[in-house]
Amino acid sequence: MKKLFSHIKGDAFGGVTAGIVALPLALAFGVSSGLGPSAGLYGAIFLSFFAALFGGTNTQISGPTAPMTAVSMVVIAGIIAANDGDINKALPIILTIFLLAGLIQVGLGFLGFGKYIKYIPYPVVSGFMTAIGVIILVTQILPAIGYYPKEDESYVEQFKPQAEEIILQNILKEEAGEGILVLEDFKETVARAEKISQDDILKESKTLAANNASGVLGAIKSLPRALENIIWLELILAIATIIIIYGFKKITTAVPSTLVALVVVSGVAIGFGFDYRPIEEIPTGLPIPNLEIITGFTLSSVTPYIFTALTLSLLGAIDSLLTSVVADNMTKTKHKPNKELIGQGIGNSIGAIFGGLPGAGATIRTVVNINSGGKTKLSGMIAGVVLLIILLALADIASQIPAAVLAGILITVGIGVMDYKGLKAIPSLPRDMKIGPLKVSSEVIVMLVVLILSSLWNLVYAVGIGLVIASLMFMKKIGDLTAERSDVKSLKQEKAWEDEASFPEKLKEEVFIKHLKGPLFFGSTSDFQALSLQIPITARTVVIRLGRMQYMDQSGLYAMEDVLIDLRRKKIDVLFVGLTKQPRYMMERIDIIPDLIPNEHIFSSFNDCLLWIKENVKDRF
């Protein structure tokens, strides 16, 4: 406790500053997600406080972030569309997924997975971050120019036939679920269809219109129509916000330019009484827990989204731990990755219960906290309390913020979150693979695959596919390198190792040496299995040096067994030198030792092996 309060002045100033910086971003991310500004604010309040309290990075400030919001946006849009466009109907399922993601993070922390996050390849992270920027940037163009597809009557009109079809399909599904045989009696179907009102059709049409214009492809398809219906006031407000954000940074960085833009542009719009579109109303009073998450929980409604929840939890873990590394570098401290995952998971779980958007450690807010004097967990907790006070005292004022202002803020976030370092490196990366006649970089391929699939298709699947491709390419490279370094040559052809220099010249046709360098795994087994074919007819003994082979997987184990059986069939003795612990354990489990390689043919050093050779191998040529 003494340590917690020893830096209270710096923590208080850091927490207050970070909380103020978080305000516009929390509102903007909430609006962007589709759950409204209150969801972003609730997420920032609970995650900031509880992630700081239970986490493993003293100066971390957490809240909704661009990557987490981009994935959440896709999840929310899909579930709302599946629930007839009714956000109230979809909300319990959405929040249950967010809660599940938080609980998975807690589980990952307890299982010690924090240390494994570092093994995610950089090209996957780079492609994903750039895709996040593209998604945010493109999807905010429509609100920045004041165009909302579901409010465009002529656009919505196009979807009425499809809306009627969907409504009729839902009626038939309901009847099937109730055991009504539609083909035998259409009376019930007709009766239910007659109850369909124009309002029902219009509501379904608006849902279809909004869904058709969602995402990068949807926004691009809707752009020509949007440009014909520009609301110039909204565009001016968005542009003014962007100009102030970038321009004010050149004057001073002591005051957050995002907050300045929010206050100035909103103040002008409200003060002059402009006819702008405000954000959704933020509920006043304390956040209320959504108990329907628990009371209305059904496994069948959540099962299809378990992989999505896992992706959200992993993304939040990566996002948070990368920020923790930044904090470590600035404060010369060392974070506790598993404890940080537990803290993030608790924060996201509690936030979900209160209707908050999931998030992670936020780099900009953490840097602001450290630069403002924050040194302990108290700073992150204060940031959450500051946001709660703003919610209680200024919710009515915040509800008057123009939607275009938040769109402008998000456009700058989208531009800033892209990985320009990775993009700039594309021309200089080594071209290590061929596609037809073209030589390309495998790392660039992975980055572009993740970028394109994330932007145009599905963020969740894109990351999975990127990881698989990166893993396969890595295994191929390791397999190629292992095979290249461990080829079989006679001692006359191969440069001998130092301890092989005294090998008798007269036995160099009868004895061949195989140097295994690196792991024997499924990526290198095909080359190793060619060993028996490379041994000429003069050979009577093969020495396999295993001192530099520290690991063998099951594929390598059976490849070794096949080679040894083949060599035994040719009446060639095999000697092991320097056999390490893990490969020996594997070979003993399936009786390669001692059935194929007796213990007396295993030597700890080459000199011991040489003594056996001199005693047992005769010069025949």
C-alpha cells in the first residue's frame, strides 16, 4: 500500500490527463461499433479501473482500442442482422460474447499463455494493423459526409422485395418449429402473413440496407450514392476536426489535440445552433448491469461465436502486451504478462456485464499517463474514475456532440494505426520464394494476404489463415536449411570436423558419416529418408552424429526408424554419436533403442566411436 500511494501526485495528474484523452476516443469507438457512445464510455470506465487494479503493468491505461473495435464492429453487425435488425434483441448475445472473451483472457493468464504471445509473426500483426486502419478509415467516410444508408428512402426501397422474402421465410421457420405442416394447410401461413405491416417490411428493409453498406466493400459500393447526397455541414465539421487534430499537434503536445478538436468543433456547432446530426443519447446516472446475459443465456446462441470470442481475447492480449512493452521501455520496469492478461480479462468481463465495449491496453493513453507523471496502478484506476465522473456530470452535454466530429476523430485514428514501418519495408525484404516466374518475399505475401482478407472479407479468418501460411513457410525454411546443412558425403568429399581429423585413411570408403544439424521434424524428414539411397555399396558402417540435433518430433522418429530398417536390410551397421536426451527418450519409447540400435552402438564422443570402428571395421578396398 505504501508503494501504491508514494507517487500519488504524479498518478493523479497522469490518471486525470489519460482519462480526458480517453473520452473522445471512447465515444468515437462506441459510435463506430454500432452499440452507441455509452458502450465505448462504459468499456473505458470499467476496463481502465479493473485492468489497472488486477493487471501486471503499473502504468497501463486500458480501454476500447482500434483493433478491438474493428473486430467488435463485425461481430455486432452480424448478430444484429441475424436478429432482424433489433439491437435490443441482439444485445444479450453480443455482451455474452464479450464476457466470454474476457473470461478466456483470465484463463489464458492463469495457464501462463502470456509468454507465448511473442511468437505471433510480425507480418501477421503488420497486415492486421494496416487492415484495421483501412477498415476504420473507409467505413467512416459515409458518416463524415452525413450519409446513412438506412435513412436513404430510395436506397431502402430497393430491399423491400428481399425483406418480404425474409419475413415469409421466418414465418415458415416458426411454423416448422411449432410442428405445423404448411403444405397440408396454408391457412395459418396466410393468417400470419396478413399481420405483416408496412412498418415491419420497412424495418427489415432498413436492416438489409445498413448491412449491405457495412464494411469496406459495402462502404465503397455505397460511396457513389453517398457523394450524390453529401450534407456539407457534416463534411465541414469532420474536416475541421481532422485539421485541428493534426494542426494543434504542431503548436503543443501538452494538451491532447483530439480533445481540443472535440471541444472546439462541438462548441462551435452547438453555440451557433447548427442543424447537425448529434450522436446517440448517452444514458445519465450509474451504469446498470445487463442481467439478461445470465438469465437469458443459452449455449446454442453462443456456440457459433466461440471462435470469435477466442479471437477477441487473443487480439486483446496481443494489443495489451505490446503496450506493456512500450511502457517497460519508457519506465525501465518489467511487466508481468500473465497477470496483465488476468487484469485485462477481469476488466473486459465486468465491462461486458455493464454493456461496455471490449478493449485492451491503449498505447497513446499509456504514454500520456507516463509523461504526465503516472507511476503506479493508481493512475489507471483514477483514469476510470475520471471517466465515470464525466459520465455522471456531463452526459447531457456529451449527447450533443456532432456525429461528424467523432467520424473525423476516427479517420485520424485509422490513419495513425496503420503499420507504416511494415509497409515501407516491402521493397527491401529478401525475395525468398517463387510464384511462377516471379520471385517474391514470403513475409510480404503473408502481410498482404492478412491485409487484403481482413479488409475485404473477415478479420477473424484472415488472422488464422495468415498464421497458418506463416507457420508453413517457416517450417519449409527450417526444413530446407536442416536438409542443406546435413547432407551425406564420404569423408573424402566432406570437410571433417576437428575430432574426425585423425580418422584412418584406409577406412574412409567403408565408413560414412552423417552430420545432423538442427531438429528432425516433419519439415525435414523427406530429405533425411533419402539417406539410405545415398550410401554407396562400399559402405559397411554409417556414423550418425546427433550432438546438434536437440529435438525430434513423431514424424522425425518414424523417418529415423524407416532409415535404420533400410540400412539394416543392407547389412550396414549404424553407430550413434552424441545422442541427446529428448531424441533418445523418443527412440526408446518405440524400441528403436535397443532393437535397431543396441546400447553398445551409442557413443558419447566421436573418439569412443572411433575406437569401436578400428576394432570392428576391416579395410576391404
